[in-house]
Amino acid sequence: MPDSRLIGILIAAMVAGVILFRLYTVLGRRTGHEPQHEQQATRAPAPAALRAPIAPEAPPPEGACARALLDIELADPSFDRDRFLKGARSAYEIIQKAYADADRVALRPLLSDEVYAAFEREIAARPGAPDRMGGIIDARIVGASLEGKLADITVGFRTNFTAPDGTQREVVDHWSFARTIGAADPNWTLAATAGEPA
């Protein structure tokens, strides 16, 4: 029966090859949407510290951020990176406008308690009109983590701001959005903010 053994070995090799190929397509491919760098966010600094001069872009990560995003996708089949990023851009614009207008009612449901307290302190302390956001130049995922059911994704925003005197500048913000997977509320909350050093 050597022929039947040979056929069995060939079938086992083909099955192993298909499994390895499927693993490669899930774990080893590049999609063109890889994040540019990982950023360890500082929890809830004052909003004035959110915007720093633009630093040179770091090379895209190959490790923890990409793995964490895959973990989030596996834990929450409804999660879609493109839809998340679109929602993060909208949230950024809404929050920046509400902050500039001192609209605490609009800010409250979008922010964690820590971040809201930091925004509240900054609004109360600012001496005059704040800078206004002109538009988002770029937004991309730069960090991610999944601890138990808590998903945390950091987005780097490159944005134009205009000062009250008309001066314009480009700034970088790193904002971390969090959500408990499986929670009834599908919305992500701004849980941390950080500025990128020059």
C-alpha cells in the first residue's frame, strides 16, 4: 500500500500549504493603510498642550499597533478601520469647534471624565479667543491596544489652525479613542490626548 501512503502524505502537505497560505494572507500582507508610527499617549493633558509643531514622520510600525488592530477586528467583527477613521475625523472637527466656542454641552458626551475636566479647565483659564481649526490635512491610526474588552485606538491628526491675529500654522494632535467591545453604545469616547514634540 505505498501508493495510498504517498497519496495521504500529499493530501496532508496540500492541507498544510493551504493553512499556511491563509495565515500569510491574514497576518503578512500590507494593505496600504498601515499606521505611520506608534505613540504612547499621555492621559488628559490640558488642551493647550495638544498642539505642537510638526515632527518628521516616523517609519510605519510593524509590531504592536498592527497586531492590536487585528485583535480588535477579531474581537469585534463589526469594527471597520476606514469607518472608524472617518468617525474619528468627524469627532475631531466637532470637538475642536465646541472647544473653541466653549460649548460644554456639545463636549460632554464625546469626552471621558478626565479629558472633559482638562478641557473645562482650559476653557475657564484662557484669556481670549482661541485658535480656530481650518481643516484636517491628514489623519491616520498611529497606535492601538486591546486590554480585555477595552479597545483604545490613537489617531494622529495633522491640521491647519488660524490664530485670532490671522497667523496660520500646521499642528499635530494625537487623540486616543476608547470603547468597550460589546457595549450597547457603539460610540468611541475621546479618552486621552497628546502632542507630538518638535
